[in-house]
Amino acid sequence: MGPPDWRIGEARAAIAPEGVTELSGDGWRGRFERMAFGPGFHMHLGRFDIHQPFEQPVVGADAGPALISVYVPICGRGRLQMLDWPELELEPGRAILFTAKERRSVFRRPAPQTFRFFSVALVPSLMIELLDRRIPEPLAALIESNGRETVVKERFLSAATRGLIDGLGEPGEAGALQRLHREAVAIRLLTEMVEGELAEVPEVAEAAEAPPLSPREELAVRAAAERLLADLRDTPSAASLAEAAEIGLRRFLRAFEAIHGASPAQLLRRERLVEGRRLLEQGGMPLKAIAWQVGYGHVSNFVAAFSEHYGAPPRRFSRQRLVAE
């Protein structure tokens, strides 16, 4: 199941199904990245450089299931108009969780400004997985709409989640680790929106407490780490790990962090750097080859991550080790 065929602007220019699309119009330029985490689950990261106010129609041209989405401005301001719903204010940190009756809307953005955003979309069945296969009353209309009506929930994000979204970078800055990191941020965003709705109904929040893992589930979560680290260059998504473990996504991620002491993205990053250090100390491999071997597409990204983790770039770290010996 691919992501929807969104088309932007009066000319209905298409956004590529995966990767980066660059578009422009009168008084604006845009850069969009679409990344799929698995069937029915994807994100958009976008940037507009706006020189004069404009209205931007957005139309979904596919006929797939109605999606549940979260849209968050990272910087800049604007308005969003959807069918059969009052116009929505767009501002940094204010997230909109919604499903729309029709796949068409209009963004209105003032100028001059740079407008950046992060959005996540998933099919209702995956949202149910995120809710551990239970549909609480506060979210029933959103999940069961199936395109019959527009349903919107708005919430200001916590500083921690906003900081993660702010740090996602620009469209196009991607790699295997970046993909897993963005998936983790997407799930964090969805979880905060869902739990925020549930927290407003105390009896629902209490009922949402998950039972402890069964022995089978615990074994599956332990095995998930082995699957994640089996090939540092080609890693599965968290959603696919949860599916293989036959555990709901939110429950899986909580269990994974409890058992392994880190999220999948954190564990992968740590193990890549540990392996990179081992190869560096072993000697005989160019730095570029080491970076590729542990899953970094660009040596500069490996150097930056290594420096942050070990307190010195790889070459200096090697020299310091030799002097110490």
C-alpha cells in the first residue's frame, strides 16, 4: 500500500512517492521529502521559502483508505482550510491530529517567511495497533470516520517532542539511521497526541494501562534487537519489528526500551559506533569504508556521530589510543 498521490498548487504538481520533490510557483519555492516507514505509514518533511502571500491547494488523487494524519509547523505561520471544518491556525508546536472527509484542502501562508513542517500519516488499522488494539471513546470518531466526516484534534506539544521535531533537519538529509530516527519521532508525536486525548478522560487513562509482557512477548522483543542489528547497513523499521513480534506498536516500543535500555534508533546508533570504533582500532580500513560498513551513507555523518559519542573525531581518537599505548 503506497502513500497517497498528493498534488500541490493550481498546476497540480505531483509529490514523488519517495524521496525529495522540488516545486515552485509565483513568489514561493518548496522542497518536500516523503519517506515511507512501511505499508500505510509515512511522513512528509517540507520547507517553503515564501516571498509573497499565496494560497496553495492540495489534492489527494488516489482512492485508498482515509488516512489519519498529524501536521506540525516547525517554523512559520499560516492557515489550513479543509472541507466542512473551520479554518485552522498553523503555528510552531501546535499539532493537528485529523482525518478529512475529502482529500482536498487549501493552505494560506503570509510573506515573507520560511515555513517548515513535519507531518505523519497512517491507515486506521495502524492507529489501532498504536492503541494496543483498543479504541477508546475519545478517539472513536477519528478512527471510525473512514472519510465520512472531518474530525480534528488540536494540541500544543511538549517541549521535548517539539525539540525532537525541530531537530529533524532539512528534506533530503536521510540515510538508514535517519529513517529509523524519523520513524521514532513520528511514533513519539502520534503517541503524545493519542495519550493527550486519553488523559483528558481519567477512567480511560486508567483502563489504558497495559498488562505485563507474556513470556512469548518478552522473547519476541529480545529477538527484535538481534533482527535490528543483523545488518547495520540495511535495518528494519520499528513498525516491521513490532509486526514480526506480533505486538502492538506502542506496547512494543515501550517494552523494547524497558528491556534493552534504549529505543531501536538509539540502540542502532550506539551499536554502529561501537562497531565503527572496533574497525578503527583494528586498522587497515579507510575511514570511508568503515562509515559504509556500519551503515552511514556519508563519512561526514559518521565523523560527526563518532565525535559526539567518543569526544574526538575518528582519526584523532586513533592517534590518542596509540599514544596511550
